[in-house]
Amino acid sequence: MDLHLRTRRFSGDFVPVFTRSETNPNQIEFSKFDASFDFKSVSQEPESLFETVGKPILDDRLFKGQDCLLFTLGPSNSGKTHTVFDPETGLAVNSLRYVFERLSQYGDISTNHKKLAGLMSNLWNGNTSQQGFVDSEYAVTLSMFEIYNDNIKDLLMNTTTKKSNSFLDIITDPVDQKLKPYNLSQFMVSDFENAIRTLNRGLSNRKTCTTHVNRDSSRSHCFLFINVVRISGRSVNCSRLTLADLAGLERSKLSMTSGLNLREGSFTNASLTQLGRCLELVATKQFNKSLLRTNKLTRLIFHDYVKSKSLISIIVNLDPAGDEGLILQTLRYVNPIQYQKVPRHTSSSCSQIKTVVDSKTQHELLCQLDTLKLYQQKLETKVARLEEEVVQTEVRIRQELYEENEAKLNQIAVEHKNEIFQLNQEHELETDSKLKELSQCYQDKLNREVSLKNEELEKSKAFVEELKNKCEQLKQLNELLETQINELKEQHEQTLKDAQQELQVSLQKSDDLGKMVEEAEEQNRKIESELTLKVSEINELRENITKLQQGLSSNSVEFDLKAKKLEEEYQAKLKAELEARERDIQSLKDLMQENSNDLTTEHEKIIKTLKSQHDQAVESFKEQHRVELESLKDEHEKQMAPLRERIESLVKELETNNVMMAEFQKTHDKQISEMNHSTEEMAKEIESKEREIEDLKNKLVQVETKSKNDIRNLRSQLESMKTKMSVLDSVDRAKTPSRSPAKSPTKSPYLFPTDLYTTNMNMPISIFEDHSPQRESAVRKSPGRKKKSKKTDKGEQVQSQGQSQKDVLKPTNKLVETEPLRKHSLSPTKSNRKKLRRVDLEEDLAISE
């Protein structure tokens, strides 16, 4: 434990409490008690304190990657805050300046806040100046907080934790493994000016008040963390310097405090008493880490000492004109061994004790010594017995605790396994549902975007078609204008010819010259009126072109280029027409100049005015087009700004979704492997099914070929039967007498499937049987036919008795397999007629197939 003393400058007539030793400059003496205290350094100037205390700590520990602590201790109004936070000579300012000077030797300090924020917790940007982006190996962060009435307050964020005595308010950061208050902010600084600005902001939020002893008395323990971070890839290595300005010991009788200030002083004295107790135990080598749980202050200060046995550096601030009791209490905390040399009693009490001792006799003393030795032996035996019992009880208790803990651990393991299993199932279900929701959301978004794009495409197509129609209209107008221009040219040529003829006549007849001049003037006026009309038409066309260009510019840049090309072509055509007209007018001028100079001058003036108007119109059109393009660009930028923001938000959502999808992907890798295995099995089953289907297809092809061959045979049989029936018909006609044409049918008496739709359904009809009167008479006359018909009728009656009515009404598609010439004989009722019609239609379909 390094002890450094800083004393205030003493000036006054009264006697100081202590003085600096003349023989040893690092020692102070108390003349009243004849006692002295040694320190590693003693100084009065704060400038030399950084060179002797702060700089060696930074060189030996901080820049070698180790944590270091330096705190001040002393009574109130002894100069502790001035020592640490003085704006010119304080340890904090000099330490920050020295840290930035040393790190500047390795290059620029990092300003990449985004990169470091992903590697460290609760990081903020403390650089207010506009600097360039620097990504280097080293970075510096600052944290500042105070312990006020046992509550922790973040001074840089100006936030206070809820009042709690829990020791979980101070945790170990999982990123840099440093002990710090929970959710403490860190501000990244890149230079000395930003660091001082951040430090002053924290000091302005610190709790102070005015007492009878000190004008600006600190009412809290203030801590400053200076972190030097070394960045290597995706990992960081952090070494920390902790500067602590502890509140001073005070007596309410001296500081004249009351109310809230008295309560603050009691909290401060209680925390410093616990700290002093720990310092005494460290000095006497009796420190136990269980003492860290008693107070937040002791845990923050002694954590590094317990963790790595690092050296504790203390700056003791004392005022030679201060209170003697507070000075001795401070020295008792930091140097208890030398404090024991200070006498506890006055000289009169010591003399009384000596006289009492001298009055005792030697015999009494010897007797007391013997009894004390016997009592000591009894105590030693009792202690040994108690030690044995303690060992036995400790072994027994440990065994019982081991058995209980083992049973509890087994029970906890079983419960943990069950919970893990349930959590895995719930997680799988949640991931499945979330994946389905995400896929559905993405599918909906894609469908919406596709529908929107399709609508936009349809709108653009419609707009393009409108533009095409307008272009066609413009082409038609251009053609009309060209035809009109050609007509005007022909008129001009005709007028020129007439003028020449008239000039020849005017040479002959000078009297008619005036009339010819008047006619020429009228013609010129007509031309001028026509020109004005053409100019108005041209202006209308320009307006149409501007409208089209506006529409085209709002749609896309390609339409702008096309509109510009059309405009340039149209302007070129107009210029060519104007030049042609100018030539024509010039020729008219030459002709008319011979007659009258007045007309030529007026004509030139008109041409000049037309040119100027045309140029002005073109310039105004260009200016208007430029202004419209600028306005459209501004509107486009305004529309793109929210779109960019939306894109950024979507990118962030995509990043979060990618993280979630990565997590989901890990959980679903196993399911995917199982699905792949099942798909392979399904593929094998599908292959076997496909083979079976191919076999069935081959069988179907064979059946189809067989059925086609049977149908061909049936058709050939039908043809042969038709020929036989036609022969029989001719024989019957030859035997039967001729009848009137009204009664004899024009069709063939033999009914085939095509004649079913035109026959009378009052009688039962068969497909291959004729029931016409001619056929009945022929059957009666031919005895052979009668025998056959009777035989067939008997056979049909036998079949009808053997079958039910339902069997008779079944479709007769069995013509392919059984007899092709089966007959039907049913009674001519309405139901039977309908059934016969259905049966006949099915037979027609079967035969046609």
C-alpha cells in the first residue's frame, strides 16, 4: 500500500498539529505525542504530485495493460477535490493529457464510434467537434459516477438508480470483465479537449453544498474511469485508471450541519469507517474478502486488490491547522501500526499504574503466575478437545450437506432436463410459427409489390399508348401542314406567274400598273394573314409539345430524350419551312422591288418581327422547360427522401430479420436433414410408382389397340349388314306394288342410328330392325322371314324373362364384346320410350367411337 501525503500550506500564529520532519522529508512529526508517521512522498504543491504519484502509475501499470487505482482520503476542507479535479494542476487533467500524448505516438486515436459500440456496452459518442472518420488501434472512453447516500448516480448521463442496498447494483461487465455500476455509460473521446469537456459536464452534476468548514463541500464519493481500449479485430482489451475523490470526514459540531446535510455526513462517515477498517486489516495483513459485501465503496476500491493483489495507492490530504481528532483518525485508517505508538493515556495515569505495580510483593506475583500457567494448560487441553470436536462436526456436517446437495442436484438435473425438453418443444413451435408468419409476410409483400409494379406497368403502357396516339396525331398535323405549305407554294408560284404575265401586260399597258400593284398588295396581305395563321398553329403545336414533354418528364428520362428529339426535329422542320418561305418571300421581294420599294421595306420588317418572335418563343420555351425540369428534380428529390428513409428502415429490419433467420436456421438444420431423408424415401417411392404407371400405360395402349381393331371389325360387319339390308330392300320393293307418293316414305325403310332422331317413338324401335309398313308387309309375304322373326321373338322373350327391367335398361356398350345385333322389344309406354331413347343414344355414341 503506497501512501502519499499532500499538506495544505500553513500560515498563522497558532501552533500546527503536525510538522514536517527536518531529518526525513517524507515524515511528519507530532510534537505533542512524540510520534511520527512515514509516507512514500510528502508535498505541498499539486504540480509535483502528478510527477511523483500519477505518472509512475500510468507508466508501470496502465500502459502495460493493467488496472490501477488512486484515491484521496482525509478530513473535510483538506484539499482532496482540488488535488484530483483542479482544472490546471489536478490529477485527472494531467492524467488525461499524458494519456493522449502517449497514445499519439502510436498514431491517431479512433473515432469509429459505430464499430466500438458493437464491441462495448452502453457506449456514447463524446466527440462534439466535426472530425474526420478515423479507424485506429487505440481508443479512449470516460465514465463518471458518484455514491450519494448509498445511491449510485451516473454523472455523465445525469441519471440516478433507484434507492437500493442490494449489492447487485455493482456488477462485472461481461464484455471487458471490469467491476462497475450496472448500466454505467461510457463516452468515447478522441482528443484532450473533448475529454475535458466531458469531465466538466460530469463535475457540474456532482452534489455539493456549503458548510461552516468548507464553502464547496463534496457530499458524495466521486469516481472517474479512464479506459484505454486496444482494438484487435472483433475483440477489445481494456485497461482502466480509477481516480476516486472521497468525501471528507467531518464532525457536525465543527461543520454546523443539520437536516439533510447531517444525514449526508452520517452516510459519508459510515462508509469511510468501513473503508478505514478494511485499510487497517490490509495494513496488518488480516484482510478477508467477505468484508467487500458490507459497503459499495469498499467493493469498488478493494476489488482489484482482491482479484490481482494489485498495489493500493492513497493520497492522504491533511491540514496542519485542522482538527486533531480527525487527523489522527485518518492516520489510524492508513497507518495503524505507527498509530499504535501514539499514547492513549496522560502522564499522570501512567505514574499511578507504576506505583501500584511497585507496591505489590514478589510473592503475590509468583502465585499469580503459577495459577495463570495452570489455567493456561487447562485452556490448551480444552482448546485441543474442542478442535477435535470441531473437526468431527465439520466432517459430519460436510457429509450431510454433500448428500443433501447431491440429492438436490439430481432432482434439479431431472427438472432441468424436463424444462429443457419443454423449452425445446416450445421453441420449435414458436420458430415454426414465426417462420410461417415471416414467409407469409414476405409472400404478401412480394405479391403487393408485384401487383403495384404490374399496375405501374399498365399505367405506363397506357401512357405510352396515349403518347403514341398523340405522336400520330402530330404526324397527321405535320402532314396537313406540309400539304398546306405545298399548296401555298403552288399558289405562290401561280401568283408569281400571274405577276409576270401582269408585268408583261403592264409594260405594254402602263395605265394598268396601279391596278396590278394593288392586286399584289392584296396578295401580300393574304400571305401575311396566312403566315399569322400558320404561326398560331405552330404556337399551338408547341404548346402541345410542351404538354407532352411535361407528361414525358414525369414518366421517365427516356421520354424526355424522345421529346427533345421530336422538338429538335420539329424545330428543324419549322426552320427549314421558314427558310423556304424566306426564300419565296425574298423572290417576291425581288419581283415587287421593281414595282415598289415601300412593299419590300414593310415585308422585311414583318420578317424581322417574325424572326424575333420566333426566337423569343424558342427562348421562353427553353426557359420554361428548364424551370419545369428543375421543379421536377426538386419534387423527385423530395419524394426520394422518404423513400431513402424507408429503405434504411427496411435494411435495419432486414438485418434484424437476418439475425432471427440465422437463429431459426440453426434450429431447423436438423429438421431439414430429416426432411431430406424423407424426401429421398419419397423419391424412391415415386420412382416405383412411375414404373407402375408406365406399365399401366403400356397395358392401356395394348387395350386401345385391341379395342380399335374390334371397332374396325364391327364397322366392317355393319357395312356388310347394310349391303345385305339394301339387297333385301330392293327385293321387297320389287315384290310389293307401288303406292301413292304421299304414303310411301322417301327414306330407306331400314333404320340406322342416324335416323333415330326423326322416327316416330310410338312403337318400340330397334337399331337394326325396321318397323315401317313396307317392311311389315314384306315380312308377312316372305315365309322365311316370318320363321326368323318368330325365332328371334321367342329368343327375346326368353331373355326378357331371365333379366330384370333394370338389366334391359343398361347401356348397350357391350356391342364390342358380345353380339353386335341385339334387338329390343319393350312395350310402347312413355317411360319405356324415354329409356329406349337413352339406350339408343348410348349405342350411337358407342358405335361412333
